[in-house]
Amino acid sequence: MFRLGFAPQRILTVIVGWSKRPLAGLSVLGVVAMLATGATGQERLSVFAAASLKNALDAVNEACSQTDGAPATISYAASSALARQIEAGAPADIFISADLDWMDYLSERKLTRADTETRLLGNRLVLIAPAGSGAQASIGRGFDLAALLGDGRLAMGNVQAVPAGRYGKAALELLGLWASVEGRLAQAENVRAALKLVATGEAPLGIVYETDAAAEPDVRIVGAFPEDSHPPIIYPMAELAESDNAGAGAYMKCLQSAEAKALFEANGFTVLAPVMSN
């Protein structure tokens, strides 16, 4: 639960004002949630973050709240969906993408503060199966992914927009496997949705980040994609140009603290940004 520091009339006014702007994917409840504040009445920081960050960033967010006050309100979704919401005017203070492309998309439109853009984390791409599956793979050129897939579908993030899907497609193309599975995909709106398809047994195989596989006990890693088979998996973060929250800079600094580094690494991420002291 969260407490609102805005008077109901102000919330209604803001929502009505935004109704004239096409905020794709945002419900009224989502808009209200982004106006969440702490018990002090000070406006709470709003972070838009890639879905694959949820477990790690929730832990880091709680740790940062011990020193910086109330935890930030975090909205998780595909980086593509979040970037388009920001472009459409969704109010947020910080954006953390699962790839450089969607950060560049906003940066090119002057929607980020370029001097705050930071390459925060790295990740790895893996092939997963349900926990009870006996599937094994050595992923490389000539690997018969279609045979391992059997009659099922390959769960992936949307290959046109979701970073995990785009990384996965790039790897399959470079390894010469794309043509054999292109017509047998179960494309999901974000990587966590693809993970769920495998965890529930709806898909026999899926392509996700290593950190997603580690967070879900109902899947197991079948094999890892060679790191040179796809662009480097990099999570950049930036303060958004329209943000007027004075706490944004301090929060980004906390995400680069030694405590945050330990929590990110415990969740399987590689920390790329240098550690900053408080």
C-alpha cells in the first residue's frame, strides 16, 4: 500500500489534464501510483525500470530507503513500453533500460539529461526449460534448437521491441538458428512474461536473462548463449529531462553504492558503473 500526499482534487486535475495525452499502457491507477508519496508528504521518486530488474532493484530500493527516506515508486515493464510512455508524457524521474537503444531513443528526443546517463549493469542470455525438463544443450553453430523444441513454441520477449527478444533474435541469427524457429515463437510483452510461459509449462523452452532464470525456481538453465553472439547486454540509467524531483541525483548515486553493488551481484548482474561513496 502507499499513502498519497496529494489532495484528491489535485490528483483528479492532473488525471484530467493527462487524459488529453496518449499515455499508452497507463491506467488511472497507474497514474495515481506514480503520484505516490512517503509519509512525510514529500513527493516520492518515480522510477521506470526494465522488468528483468524487479527482484534486484526491489532489494536495492529498500536499502536506499534506509538512508534516503521513503523508497521510490518503481514501475516495471518492457523498456520499449516504458520509453514510449515517457515520450507520451508519463511523469517519471529516472529511467533504467535493459538496452542502450531505448535509452538512445529518449536521449535523441532530449527526454533525458544526457550528462546523467550511466551504464549501470550487465547480464547474460540463456536458454531455459521447465524445472522438471531433462533438456540439455551446448549452444553454438549447428545446434539443433528446433529438434529440442519438439512440437512446442520458443518463449521470447517481442523480437521487434523488447530488449531480451532483440538480443535473442540477434543470437539466433548469428548462430544460423533463426530460420528453424522463426515460425514457432511465443512472443511476450516483456522478458518476465516469457519466463512465466516456461515456468508454467506453456512453452518447453525460452530465452531470457540469466538473472531471470535465477529468480524463478520453476525453470532451469539448459544452456548459455555465447556472449559474442549478440550485442553486449547493458542496462543504462538516466535522470529524465522533465523531472523536478531534487532526490533523483541522490537516488542514482545510491544505485552505484557498495551496498547496491553487492545486492545487484547477489542477483546475478554484473555491475559496470564505478562504485560511488555516499
